[in-house]
Amino acid sequence: MNRAQTQVHRQNDGLPPMSEFRTAVSLHSHTYHSKENLDFLPHYIQFHQIPVISRLIQSELKRHQESSGKALDFRSAYWTPPVTPAMVLDSESAQISKTLGLPPLVSITDHDTIAGPLSLNAKPGSAPVPISVEWSIPFAGNCFHLGVHNLPAPRCQEIMKALAEYTADPAEQMLGDLLAELDSYPETLVVFNHPCCNFVRVEAAGHRDSLREFLGRHGSRIHALELNGMRPWNENKNVLCLAEEYDMPIVAGGDRHGCRPNTMLNLSATESWGEFVTEVRTHGRNHVLVLAAYEEPIRLRELATAGDVLRRYPCHPYGQRRYTDRIFVNMEGYSWHPLSFYWDGGDGKPRWLQPVVNMVIALGSDRVRPILRRFLSLRSYDSATQPLGGEYGSAAMTAHAGERGV
């Protein structure tokens, strides 16, 4: 198979002729059905060092530990994105239609649940959307995410139950059987999402070894690797090298968790979901479009997402108007409740927290981010001009990029 047919285009270099394509495909979006663990937060604060905010939060966390004798356990908390499945479907479809003038195909993949697509398909008169999920796979002391797009509707609940059983109690034989079953459905697409992202924060060599072990054992059942719209370009270049090494096609996944639409899309000469899957699975053909929004430094885009998460939504259709309604904790160790359950009585809410929330919302706004981009040296973190690292492979990325490639 000639994998050079997988091409990457940058919108900033000019769009390819849209007459070549019949549809655009948006993959990997999250809605309020996704439960996002807060365990990453201390590492995020320390790594990014957002002026004033990081210093204040670190100081307060240290003061809490000194006064209580223990650090806050962020593993006992999670947050949910502020957007509904309908909001995601509408914004992704609108971006494709307005920017590219093409019919949209949108696949929503919440963490380990298909509730979002099922709710959309249950609406009378609505066009069906793929029943998709981002499946969490514990493996060899690590954890990987697979985007499983377009489960067969008659069996989706049964399949989802089996996937959840593996996540809760992983067994190697079970994993192989599940991937073989998913591979047997010709219109289902299995994508290895952000494969070079060490989000579990295992030792670097351990992540590399477990990644290669996973691909060595199960790569034949995985149909594509993902370029991820919320990961820095240097990491995505390593994914391109990995795809060349393992002879796998590339697809784009936006990985949005906020209100802004995905920054990467797929362009296809096909018209239906099944035809798109065949192009990727059978022929290895795909065109990735990196939109101009991806060129914004990653930290600023993450600030925008944080602002979306913390912002108030007076008309939220499910009543999650405040961030305290969308952050859940298990303080007593036996039940999950939103922060508003504990704080609405007026006790317990740290006084310093609301000013920090207000500052994050302000820094993530469309008016302030351009100022930060101009005056803060953030671009070096994810500049597309950084040299290609060799941790995951040494082949040149241009083998996948094509003549319009990044």
C-alpha cells in the first residue's frame, strides 16, 4: 500500500481545490457526557506557569498541604465539558459548511460512553450520526485511547458493555478478541488517538516500550493513527514517523473539549461514512486539513478551553450553568456530587478561587489571547519549525505530507 496517499494540508498555505472532495469529516469531539479526571491539573499548572495564576494556585495548594497534613487528591475529582452533543454537532457542521462549502460528517467520541450519539439519533426526524466512543485501554502499565467510530447500531450496547468490561478489568486475550470483533465490521473505523501522548505520565522509556508492544501485538486491527488538534506539532510529527514505520494511514482528530470547533479535519472524495472508512481502511487514502486555528500556540488554545469550562452558561439545557455544576468530587469516598452540592450553602469555597477563575476566563477570551500571543514567548512550545525528534522514529515526515503538506 502506498501510504504517501495520506496527505496533510495547511489552510495557511491555501486550501486545496475543493472540487477534488465531496465531504469533510470531523472526528474526535467531547461533550458533557465525557468525564475528564482532574489528576492532570497540578502538572498542568507547574508546566505551563501561567503568569500570576500558577504562582497563586501553587501557593494555595502548598498552604493547604501544610495546614491539613496532606495534599489535595485530584484523582477524586473530574470535570465535564460545557457543550451538549447537539451543540458540538451544530458547530462542527457549521464550520465545515461555511469554511469549506462541503457536506459535513461528524463523529462524537466521549470517553467510554455512547450516550451522546444515541441521544442525537433518538431525536425524531434527525439525520443519523455515527455511534462512536473514545475507548480507554489499560495496557502494560500504561493507558491508550482508541477512537472507535460507527459501531453497528443493532449491537452497539452489547459491544459497549464488553469494551467497558475490559477497561475495568483488562485481560490480554479479551483485548485481542474485542479488536478482532471491531475489525470485522467493515464500516467501523478504529483510530489510535494521540499515540505519542504520555498522558498517564509513566516513565518516558516505559511509554515508548508499551506503545511499541501494543502496536506490535494489535496494530493489524487498528486502521489509522491520529494527528491530534490539541497536541503540539512536534508530537504530531512523531506520529507521522510512527505511521510510516508501521505502514499505517493518518486521520485527523480535533479532540475539542470546549466551545470552539476542531482545528483539524479530514477531506474525502467520498460521500458517505462507509465510503470514507473504506478509503482509509482498504486504500490508505486520506487528506488531513490543518486549519488556521491550529497555528495558535497550544497554551493559548488550552486557555481558551479552560475559559469555556469555567464560564457561566445561563441557558445551559441541562442545568449545568456554573463550573461548580460541572466539577464533581467524591469527598466522602462513597458518592459523586458537584462542587455546588457542597458550596452553595456558603461554606468551604476558598476565597482565592473565584478571582483565579475570573482571570482564567479573561485570559482565555478572544480579546485577550491575541495580546498574550504578542507579548508572551509561548510560540516556542509548539512551533512547527522545531526540529523533528527521534524518540518514536527517524523517518522524514514528508513521506506522509504530500506536496501541500505541513
